[in-house]
Amino acid sequence: MQLLGKKALVTGGGQGIGRGVVGRFLDEGARVAVVQRRSLDPELQGRSSVFGIHADLADTAVLPAVVDQVVDRLGGVDILVNNAGIMFERSVAEITPAEWDSMIALNLRAPLFLAQAVLPQFRKAGGGSIINIGSIEGIAANPQHAAYAASKAGIHGMTRALALDLGVDNVRCNAIAPGWIASELSETYLASQPAPAEARDALKRLHPVGRIGEPRDVGDLAVFLAGDNSGFLTGEVITLDGGRTARLPLPF
């Protein structure tokens, strides 16, 4: 087991990518605190190695207390996964300052100040690993995604900066930039298309590996980044998209 005895704090671990990360961490022997707005997944309730904390991470004032709760239950923190986030579509002509602020507050501000709140625990432990969930939209963008793309590009830049600032504390920081990952949200989006089956086939053709990603794919990479086998890896943004962004588009 690659994470046996490790203590992890994962935000937004109730579904999609976060659920994939939590599941793989548990498989590898970690004890996990899941921090999010919703209740803990029923499949996880009753397991001694995982528990949930209800919190609005956009409110930075609550973050030190959240970390205190995690430490009370786990005895410390070795791994932080900043996964919680929101996404909505809004054109530049339509977006409001309040909408922009809500995106940045959860997607970008919360990861920084949660890392700050966890830092004393990393120092006590002699080091740690931070894994930020970015996106291929931090590299390229979709229409009406100005706020989301900005938040994820910010995550990528912040990851590099944290790696530099925290290296002296033996804290590594890396980011995963997933592409299309299967989730309830993505399935709802595909189902809303005029021809869902054709949309799914077209989406698969964008990926050289012949399929879209699964939450477990992100979880597998997170296990590696959290464990001792990646001890010389920090400040990296790793694209995990089945080769989608490796392709140069042709006009025919």
C-alpha cells in the first residue's frame, strides 16, 4: 500500500474527480478527511478510515477551524488535495462581479489559504504533499468560460509558486490538469445535446486513447503524487487528458 499510515485532507470528495481520489487513497491505506458542502457519500459512511466535515471553503475565515477538526480526528495532515470547485458558463458580456468573485473564491482563493492553514501540520510532520486539481482549461479555453479558465490558470501558476515557497519545509506541490472526466455533471451535459449518442462518439474521437477519463484515472495519479515515489517531483502541472491536447487540429 503506497499511502499506508498517511493522513489526507481532500476537498470536494463527494463525487466525480474528488470521489475518485478519495477511493484510491482509501485503497492505498490512507485515512481521509473529506471537506465539502454536502454530506459524506453514503458508501463511505461507517468506515473508520474516512469521515466528512461540512464547510463552505469559499469562506476563508473557517479554514483554520476546518484544519483543527481534521487534526483532532487524524492526528495531523500529510496530504492536501485541493479539488473543490465550481463551473458555470457566462460570456464576458454577461458575467457579473459577484459571479466572478464566487468562482475565484472557491476555485483559487480557498486552495491558497487552506494550504496556509495546513502548513503548520506539514512542518510538524517534517513535510507533506499538496495536490491541486487544475484543468486543461488552464491551458486552453472554451467559449463562455473566462472565469473558470482564469481560475484554473491561476491554480497552475500558484502550484509552481507554492512549490518554490514551501520546498524549504519539505513540502511538495503539484497539480493535475484533467481533461474530460466522466461524472454526473458531464453525463447531464451530454444528455442535453440534440443527439447524445453522436455527441459521445465525437467526444471519444477527440481522445487518442479512445475513451474519456474516469475519476479513478485522476485518483491513480494523485496516489503517485501523494506518495514517496514522487519525492523528487514538485512544481509540475501534469496534463491528464488521454492525449486530447496533444493533437493539432486540422481544418478538414
